[in-house]
Amino acid sequence: MSGHSKFANIKHKKERNDAAKGKVFTMLGREIQVAVKSGGPDPLSNGKLRDIIAKCKANNMPNDTIDRSIKKAAGNEEGVEYEIIRYEGYGPAGVAVIVETLTDNRNRAAANVRNAFTKGGGNMGTSGCVSFMFDEKGLIVIDKEEVEIDEEELMMLALDAGAEDFAAEEDSFEVVTAPDDFSAVREALEAAGVPMASAEVTMIPQTYTELKSDEEIKKMRKLLDLLDEDDDVQNTYHNWDE
């Protein structure tokens, strides 16, 4: 489980404050649209949609908002087509950065991401230049204060459902799965009434890079902040050892 406890820093979350909630809901709405387009509006037959609905609930998205998003996606009222595009590059001191966008304008997305790398003292690289330094994993985070069953029972529940690893951190439990097993493990925990603070497939770095100067740290934060502000950016992953 080395490094997994750094999840809060690895995945630069946009939901860091209440003011960002509206943006988070917009992002989740786009994910719903893509899932509905590829697998239909029925969560019972669309596993990807089920996972996104769980992600929405973990982010406190109201049920009626989720339902409206699904219906809107099914009717495709706006006629907007979103596509998933991943960019990779380097921040200050060679920090590896992966940027996932969900956009209706690939030229705009590319220009904005490139601008963020440049202003943040880094540079955008070619596809695959840093992704080999990360492992794609399902990661479920459970708040210790919210769960009622004991640690051993929770661990066995997760492992029996197909989880690869289970760890107890200071204020949370973390369940790691292979991407293909993520849905089954999440649904098993959900069926057992286990509340999840977050549940999604993410990118976990194999190694970490330390920034030693204040200038490097300042530039890295600028890079991440610029990506945060971009409406096309869904997720940003990095291996900065904050």
C-alpha cells in the first residue's frame, strides 16, 4: 500500500471547497452524458453509469440532479458531444502530470492545457511519456467515523468481493482494486451499507518526486491551479511528494 495514503494529494481534487461544488456537479454531469451515450440510461444494464452515480452520491450530488442529468443525456437536449482526451507532461523538476479532459472542443482543451504547463514551469509531452509511471487502480476511501462495522469485518468484505488490498490510515480505510474489479467491490460495499467518501478508478504513482525550492513549489501550485480552473479538465494526477 506504499503511497496510497497520499491519495488526497495525488489526485488534485476540485471539490476542495464548497464554492467548487457547482463545477464538480457540471463535471459529473458530463461523465453521465458520456456513460449514457455509450451504454444507455438504465443503471441496471449500464455498469459505468452505476459507478458514476455512486461517484455523484459520494460528492453529495442530489438524487433529483442525478436523475435530471440522466434524462438530459438520454434526450441529448443540447446536442453537445463530449470526448475524453488525456494529456501528459512534466511539471517543475520533472514531476509527472496526467491531465484528463472531457471536452466538446479538442483544440481549446489542448491549448488551455499546454498554456497551464507553460505558465507552471513545465511542458506538455507526448502520449505515454509519463503514464507508465502510474498504475490504474480502483480506489475506495471510507471515512472511519462514518462506518459502523469493525475493521476486520470491513477488510474481509472488501477482499472477498475481489479487492487487491486494504489499508487503515489515520482517519480512513482505503480499498484498492484492479480496474475490472472496481464495480463489483464497490457494489458489495454499497450492498452492505458501507458509506464511501470517494469511489473511482484513479491513477496511483509508482514513485514520487520531491520539490526542494520555494520557486518550484510555487510553479507547481500554479500549474495545478490553472488546470483546476479549466472547465474541460476532469482529473489531474501527479507524483509530487507534497
